[in-house]
Amino acid sequence: MRSPRNPDSCVGALGFIIEAKPTADVKDLRCYRPSYEVMLRFYSLYKQAVCGPCEVPRPGFWDPVGRYKWDAWNKLGEMERESAMAAYVDEMKNVAQEVFVMIKVY
């Protein structure tokens, strides 16, 4: 296992967490993958917090993923950056709660 402080590690502490073996008390550890709607929500809130309201043109027909992302971001309208940051944190708390329930950690 790589050390989280190893400069050769390209993922650092996250790699350490991912590579760590589950302990005996967490027997029912499953993989969590958020829905596409949740991932789009994170994307749109991130873009709103970092860039502000969507002012770029909508991607073309041949870029469906870009269109979904643009639509999610554009839907936020004139939401303030601070509000987007707070909503992002709230959404992360919801996802963390789902994971805790899934692996039965209370």
C-alpha cells in the first residue's frame, strides 16, 4: 500500500483510502455510484459556484453530454455563487447519508 504522503503517488491520500482494505466490522461494503441526475446536479452547482451564471452557448447536436451539462447549469439561472456553494455542500451531505445507510454505518 502506498503512503498518502508519497510524492510518487499520483492520487495521494485518496489513493490510500481507496487501496485500504475494509475492516472486519464493515462486512457489507458495496460500491456506490450516484445517479446521473445527482452527478449533473454536482456539475451544475460547481460551475455556478466557480463561473457564475451560464453565459456560454449551448453545445451542438453532436455533443449530447455537453448539452445535458449545459442544461443543468443553465437551469440554475442567476443563483448566487455562495448559494451554489452551500447547495453543493448540502447535496454532498445527502450523498454521504445515502452511503452511510448503504453500508450500515450510524
